[in-house]
Amino acid sequence: MSLFLSTGLSVICWLALGIICFNPVSGHLMRYGIWIIAGGLYAPLLIWWTRRHSQTLFNGLTPRLEAFVVVSSILEWLGVTLFFVATGALLQIQVNLLAVIPLYIVAQIIGVLSMIPGALGSFDVIMMFELVNLGVPRTSVIVWLLMFRVFYYVVPLLLGGLLGLHQAWVGLNQALNQIPRQSMRQLSYLLGTILMYSTGLMMLLAAIIPNLTDSNQFLARFYPLTFFILHQLSTIMFAIILLACARGISSRVAKAYWPTMIVLGVASLNAYFNLASPSVTLSTWVIMFLVWKMRPVLYRKKLQYTLGKFTIDAVIFAGSMLVYMLVGYLNSPKYQIKHTTPNYLLFPGGHIWASGFIGMLIGLILMTIMIRFLMHANEPFRGSYQLDLPRFQALINRFGGNETSHLALLNDKRIYYYQVAGQDQVALMYRVKYDKLIVMGNPIGNQTVVAEALHAFTSEADIYGYLPVFYEVSGPVTMQLHELGFDFLKIGEDGLVTLADFTLAGKKQRSQRALIHKFEREGYTFTMVEPPFEAELMHELKAVSDDWLHGQIEKGFSLGFFDDDYINAAPVGIVRSASGELVAFVTLMPTGGKELLTIDLMRHSHTAPSGIMDLLFVRMFEYGQDHGYPEFDLGMAPLANVGESNFSFITERIAHFIYQYGTRLYGFQGLRRYKEKYVSHWKSRYLVYRKKHSLVATMIALVQVVNERRK
């Protein structure tokens, strides 16, 4: 292909020869005629030679391809020739431009023969010598050649370099799995958010204390980053609305992009036309560029306006209002009669201060509207608490439940369904609290797609600004969530009884065996009753439950509470005295399978004898053995075996301290010792929360949910 690069120059040699013959001004160039004719013969001779050897040396060079490369070369050489002539015309150099065409072609032929890259030197000497002969001043020739070299060689080289760097960046970004691009976007997001907040605050400060930037050298240095609007009212309005936009940008809300760009655009126009300040205008453009670069980072559909965010915004606004009113008081005639107000606190007049106060109120309204706009979204995580029982039951029937799936029947949690090909596969029970989705227990359903379900749930929650929190989940689920960027805290252990190994025989169960025999001698009987239950039995159960509670309000979410519909969902074990009085009962948790038997409510009246709980447990173990259950879940022992190592997390060490010395608050150790006499093995349970987010805020939301009865 390199043989054809000069064919275009060869063809236009005949154009040059024609101009020399018919343009009298170019007649002196006839002394280069031999070079022009020789150059003109190159193209036809090359075409003849390649056609003659088309079956051997040039096999594959079709006439169509050959014509294409020749025409391309002609267009290139003709284009650069006309570009050189156009450069002289734009410089308004007085010369016969038609005579310049053959001169340029002659200089290029000599440059090609010199074999110097770009014909540097040889081309320039010929052009300078001959253009001077055409009457062009030497200085104009130098400028002409310099401009040609710059725009034909240097500028394309720089553009090529930029494109090359871009291509190298794309390749590096692909090789490093998009990490550099994500890092740049995150950097733009960080810088843009900081600049927007600092700009809004400094605008507000400059409006509240109008001469502060003149008297404070530090603030004056950063003042170009503020858009001090000429009018006091508009300055404060823009400052507050910019802070509202910054709240949306910092929360990565996509809807905040265009309002922010509009506010910054208006501010830049004001800085250019009203302030006539290039530095302020340029700083505005810089922030707009950063916001534009961070646009892919703005992916959320909703702003979760939490108490913490509201507190920060309220402190900024209330603090600004208090300072502004204080400055207004210092500018009042009543104060100035007896005191001297510092110069940087002086307003030009009371009407200026009043306009700023109105700007504060209007800004508060606009900020409220903006926040409400960012908070509005049709999200899937809020709605009715009423359980779609047929849908949930179909999932349980297909894949089975787990030790907490029955809690959905309380109707105090919403259900998130993960589907594959339109079919429900996994369900998660959760409740919304502030900006958190508190998920109860392990995922329910098809355990082979749990990882995909967790990823889908956390991703969708993130789009709407929620932070998922998973309560009482197992080790395998915790590790899957850890891969998704979650941290975890061990909160206790579940006690499991291997029913095949349970027996009252032997030395270990001697005290329990004696206790059961005592209840049998005294006439206490245990029976399992199946739902639906008669009204009389429900009344007896309710009486025992109320006696057990002693007027306390029942908890919800992670624990069952006495509810007629909930009680009627599964069999109930009851204990009656010799006189027939119902003194204790236990409710089963329907797990949807035969792998695990567990209970929920276990309550007795104050008249029940000591040890009645042991009777309930033993009879439930025997019931599980008779019905083919391999294990019985005794429930969790909170804070058991948490933080016992010197290398445990500090939060777990604190939990261990509570476990050791918090007996007055809750019988942690006593509960562990009571269950240990039956437990075959323990399984750890964890609280999983988003990494780098406050554990304290997470625990506050969790405690409120657990202690909140919702029906």
C-alpha cells in the first residue's frame, strides 16, 4: 500500500503542468518541468506494473481496490494543496494563488525525493525562495509556512495524542475491570459534592455578613468559588436551593442532576453578566463539569431524608437565621446609638437586610419543595402489611419454610419476592424503619438462588436509598451478604436438639425424669390439639397468656404475639391440672417441612407449678420424635459466646461485657444455662448491616422495630 501513497501527488503533477503552461505568472516554474513530468509518470507506470504482475507479486490487488487507493491519495494531496493555498488566503497575503499551486507541488516532489520525514527543510527552502520571487515579503512567507506547519502537523499531532491517550485510557479501564473509570467518577462525585456544599455555605455566609470576605483573608482567597448574586434576596435564595441540590447530589439521587445544572447555569450567567467576573464564572463551570462527570454515579430514584440529614440541614438553616437576625439587630439604630458595630457586619441599609430576610423564607420554601421532589418516587418497598396468604403458602409448599417463616402470618411485615422466569423463588420478610429495611431471619424458599435473591434485593433497595439490615441470619447467609459489602455482628446462638439422641434415661437427665414423674403423679396431662380451636379453648389460652404478661405489651417482628388468627395457624400443646384447669400452653411454628420442629409462644399461669416449662419441652421433644422431625429448635440465646476472644471486634467485646454483667436487664446467662441441658449443638446467629454505616443507628432502628407491635 505504501507504493500508492504518492500516486495522488503524481496525478496532480499534470494539473501543475497545465497551470504552468496557461498561467503567465507561473512561467518561471518551467525550469522544474522535468521534475513535474517525472513525478506525473509515477502513477501510470505503477498502475501498469501492478496490473502486469497482478497474478504474482500483486496477487489480491483487485482493480477496484487499486482505484480506491489511488482516488484516496488524489483527494489527500489535492486537499493538502488547497489547505496550503487557503492558509495564505486567510492570512490575506497578496499573491497570485493560482501560481502557488504548481509551486507547492514542485516543493512536495523535491521533498519526497529528499526522503526527509515531512519534507522538513527541503520543502520550506523551495517555498521560501520561490514565494519571495513571486513578490511575497520574507516575513509573510515565514508566517505562512509556520501557520501551515502548525495547523497541518502540530494540531493534528496534538489531537492524535489526545485520542491516543483516550484510547489508552479505555484499554487500561477495560483491563482493570472499569476500576479507573469508577474511581474518576467517585472523585468527581466527592469534589463536586464538597464544592457545592462549600459554595452554598459561603454564599450564605457572604449574604448574612456582607463584608466578611473583604475583612477575612482566608475567605477572600476562596471567594471566587462563591457565586455572590448581586441582589441580597437572590443570593440567599440561590444559596439555600444550592444546599438542597447538594443534599440530593450527596445522596446520589438522579433527579437532582438537572435542577443542580440549572441552578449552576443561572449562577454562571449571573456571574458573567452582572458581576463581570471571569474567575467566578470559571469556578462555576468547573463545578458544572464535575457534576456532569459524576452523572453516572447519580443512580438513585429517591432521597431518604433521615433524621440525621434533617438535623444537619435544620442546624445550617436555623444557625444562619439566628446569625442573620443578630446581624440585623447590630445594624438597628437603637443598638448603634450606644455601641459601635464592626464594619464587616454593616449593611448598606435596612431594606437590604429585609430583602435578605425575605430571601431566607423563600429559600426555606424552595428547599422544602426540592426535598419533597427528591423524596417522591413510586417505590416497591412500601405498601400494605396484609399477607397474600395463597401466594406465600404456594412458595412454602413448593420449597419449604424455615425456623422464622411462620412469622409472616403475624401480618406485621412486608414480603419481598424474588422471581425467576415469572415464578416466585425466594421471599424476604422485612419492615421499613427510617431509611432501613429490617429483614427478619434467613431467606425463605429456593436455597439454590439465595445469592441472586440477596443481590437483587440489596440492589433494588439501594436504588431507592434504603439500607438493608438482616436480623438473626445464619453463618452461610452472613458470608453471602459479606460478599455484597456488608459487615456483621454475632448476636447469639440458636440451640438445636437432635431428637434421635434425646432420652430421659441416663444420669444426665435424672432430674428432668424425676420432674416428669412428679407431674404425672400429680395428674398433670399434656395433649396436642389441632386447629381450628373452639371459642372456649381460645378464651382459656387468652387467660393464661394475659396472666403470663402481667399487663405488659407484647413485642412483635421477631417474636409471635397472641392473636386468634396466628394461634389457629398450627397445633397447640396444652397442659391441664388434675382438676382440668389449663395452666400452660405452647404453640408450634409451621415450617412447611419435616426438617425442623420449633415453637413460638410458651406461656403458663402464675398458678402453674415450678418446672412446667420442662414438661412442655420434654413432651414437645417426644412429639417431634413421634412425627419424624430430626431436630428441635429451642430458639436463640442472645449474646451467647459473643466476644470471648481478645481478638474479637470491639462491638462484640462490648456485647460480651453486657452478657456477663447485664443480668439485671435480661437473664442472658440463665437462659443459656437453661437451654444447655437439652441442646445438642449451637448455631451462630448474626446481625448484618451495610459496611461503613453507623452500628448505633442500626441498633436504634432494630430495637424500635422489635419493640413495636404492629397489627
